[in-house]
Amino acid sequence: MIHSKGYAAQNAETELAPWEFERRDVGPHDILITIAYCGVCHTDIHLTRNEWFPGIFPMVPGHEIVGIVGQVGEHVTKFSIGDRAAVGVMVDSCRGCDDCRNGQEQFCSVSPVVTYNNLDHYGMPAYGGYANNIVLNEDFAHHISPTLDLAAVAPLLCAGITTYSPLRRWKVGKGHKLAVVGLGGLGHMAVKFGVAFGAEVTVLSTSPHKEEEARKLGAHHFVVTKDEEQMKTAARSFHFIIDTVAADHDINPYMALLKTSGVYINVGMPAEPWQLSSFTLAMGNKVVAGSGAGGLPETQEMLDFCAEHNIVADIELIAIKDIHTAFERMLKGDVLYRFVIDMATL
């Protein structure tokens, strides 16, 4: 077994604190990554506090992981010691179900293993990236271009792929009007990708003060959703709306902003169900769609796209001892745009 250290929640009522634990030894097809940075996702708050479903404790969160390969198994061919490597929301799957065979391993229907709050195929708890290392099969790690800032790459492994994937699936691009609800960790990546794909991008926000930042990110327009006149002007304007907000909210006002046959894409995953009239969908042939992360091939495609177009997340680097403050600031929307933990501070 490999000695590891990180920050864990011992139960849903306790704050994250230093904790030492063990990971499995490096197997023939495994690599060990020495973690350099780990992004802080809103999911980390939901799961450590049991806000979605009962968790497996102690819980080491973190699924936006980047670092350097420190060990390789004897049959590893994809990585060498010293390579940059990234890990996202999953670390294993069955490999044989329809989803796995179609590059949608995150939806494995047989034996998916998410990066933390799960049991792995060895019967051990899977621990995430708020730690000094991680061991996983090489197939579930990704290559990172040396041209990209390593710390700013970390959020691409969740916020990046979560927004990239649906925009690609719906072929959002030139000639399309795209609106982004929320300008947080996911929202700012949706703006960057939407602009890079050639769409005309509008940010929908309750906060007027975010307009300057939205335009710096490349947004062409900004709508204050609390302003009734601005919302009336924006009615039936957008081919696509991507909703990145994790807090509970009413989507009905936004549905009125879709064009006929418009698509409303949910990636924010609020805890409470949406209330939506069937007439809202029928009057305009509108679609409400969901999207969850991305599979292995698409995640590498996204990282390669980011290298080609010099796209990374806008981050605030923090020491791991400040994670509680980071959580509280995230809940207030007080971060531009993603906290990333410097694991050198562990």
C-alpha cells in the first residue's frame, strides 16, 4: 500500500481536516500521479455535506486533478515518469457496456468508479485530489500540453469538459446565439468555449457588476436578469441557453428567451427539481437537455483544443488550509472563477 495524506471530511457535519490514508499499490497498468494542483468544484461542497445523497466517509474530495507521473506499472504504455497528467471525474469503469464502448465512460451502467465518494473495483474507497497523490489505471488519465499553465488546467477536468461536451454535442458555433446563465466556474468556461466555437455569446446574470468581467472573457452581450425591460428585449433571442448555476432557481423566465426549437442545457445541477409547464415546451418546440461531464476521448479532445486555442480557466490559487474559506466564498459567488489548491501547501 502507498501512504498518502490529504484533507478529508470525517462525516457530513465536520469540516475538512488533515488526514492520512492508504492507496493501493501501483499495478501493471496503473500510474501514480504526484498531485500538483486540484480545482475546487461546487460538487465538493454538495458531496461532503450530503446534500445530494449519503456519502462514503471519511471523504477526500477533488476531481480536477493535475500533476506529474511519479511511478508507472510494468505494462504502462501511455505515460512515462515525469509526464504531465490529469484526472477528471472518473477513475475506472467496466469498459464493456454500451456507454463505455461509445466513449461515454462517465455513464458506465455496470461498474463506474467516480474519482471520490465511491468504491473502486478492489473494494476500497476511492479518494480524490485534495491529496498528495493518486493511483489509477493509465487509461483514465489524460495528457496535458506543456504550453498550458498547469494550475489553470485543473478546472478544465470538470468545469471545462462539463461545458465543452454539450456545446459540441449540439454543434454550437457560427451563426448561433448562445446565452450562458451564471458566470462562475462553469459559466466562464462556457463563455470561452462558446466564443472559440464562433457563437454570439450573451451572459445572463443577476449581478450587474459582472458585465465588465463577462466582456473581458469575450462575451458579446450582457443581460441583467432582474431588469424586466432587458429580459423583454431578450425574449425569443437564443438558439441555445446553457445553465451553469448550481443554486436552486426558477428557469421559466429563461425559457422565454429561447427561439422556436431552442435548447436549454442544464449543467449546473441544482438540488431541487425544476418546476416547468408542459405548455412552455410545446409552445415553440423547445427542448430541455442535460449533460454530465464527458467521456475519456472527448476529455482529451477538449484538452487538445484548449492547447491549440490557449484556453485555460481563470483561477485563484489557494493554500489547502484555506479550503473552508474557499467553500464559503463559493457559496456567495465570491470567486473569479475557480479556486485551485496548491498541493505544495499540504
